[in-house]
Amino acid sequence: MSSFDWKSEAEAQWDNRASFWNKKSRNMWDNGSRKDIVPLVSNHLKKGSKVLDIGCGDGYGSYKLYGYGFDVTGIDLSKEMIQLAKSGVKEENITFMHGDVNDIPFEDNYFDAILAINVLEWVEDPLRALGELNRVVKNNGMLCVGILGPTAGPRENSYPRLLGEKAICNTMMPWEFNKMAADLNLKYADGFGVYKDGVQDQHYENLPIKLKQALTFMWVSMLQKEGE
């Protein structure tokens, strides 16, 4: 049986998905599941803040952040994604780099905030990756993390693991992520759920947070790194 290298396999699979992702990312950020994320970030940051968009894909989310007045760096594991970002986003002030969330090429306490949307589900060791994000964000800085909820279709990418096969997707629950973040002294400051069509406000508005999360396509958490 051949050995399975998670990082190499993930990079290859996301390279193959780059064109597909590029066709739908703009609508997701402008009108779809990600439309409220950058406004949430902007509520917690000053203009000019240094923001890392980790798992930036084709860079459209980075472009949205830049439009709100932030100093943005986008990093993605997929070289194809970074190529699309560099060719598709014309703002010279946005830096795009090929890189790995497990080994971010910046010093400790460098960024004012980090955006990581549907990134930690795609790493072999989510705790290590979150620890790396925690390392490069400043004390009292913010992390905006989106985790796929129980109703998200992309969670099917982890199904082969139940058949004894290898997969590059971890089906972490939002509540599990929030517990892991708390263990790293990342304080939950804000957040919201993204729901599929058919789920109405009255279905969840009076529920405790874990039950709200149980209905979500994605839960977006705004966390603060507590100062030392």
C-alpha cells in the first residue's frame, strides 16, 4: 500500500479544483454563504490593519478585505489558486503567496487579524494549524474562522474515511472547533450561522448556540487572542 502524504494530496486536489472554485467564488463572497464575513471582520478592526487571508483561494475574499481598507496578505496551499489570485486581482497592494497553514512564513505576533474560512477542516492536524494561526496573530488580535456545519454538502469529502480509504477532509463540528479554540485561550467574541434555504429565523433564533450550530451550513466565529 502506498504511503499517503496529506499535504501533497491536498495541494494536488485543490490545484485540480482551482478553476471550478474560481467560477463560483465571486458570487459566494458577494451574494452567497460568505457575504457577511468581511463586514463582520470590519466591525472588529481599524482600517489599515494587517490581515492574513489563509486559504485565500483565487483571492476574491482578499480583494473584498482590501476594499474595506485593510493591508492584506493571501496565502494558499494551491499554486494554481495563487496564480489565479495574482492574475485575477489587479490591486498591487495585495500580496499573494504560496504557503501552508501549518508553517506560515511570518514572525510571531505579526498580523492584527486572520481570516480562515473552511481551512481547518482540510488539514491533517487542526490543533497544530490553529496553533500556528495563534502564533502569528498579535496579542488581542482577531481570528475569523469559518467551520462547516452539519448540513454542509462539502462534508461528504470525508466520507471515504468510513470505508477505510484516505481523505483530506476532517469533519470537525463547530462546537468542537470552539472548544479547541478555548483551549488555546482564544476567546469567542462574535459570530453567526449560515443556513441553507428552508431554514428560517424562527427555526433557530431562540436556541442556544450549540443547537443553532447544529442546523448550519457554516458557523463563522470571531475570536480574540487574549493578551499575555
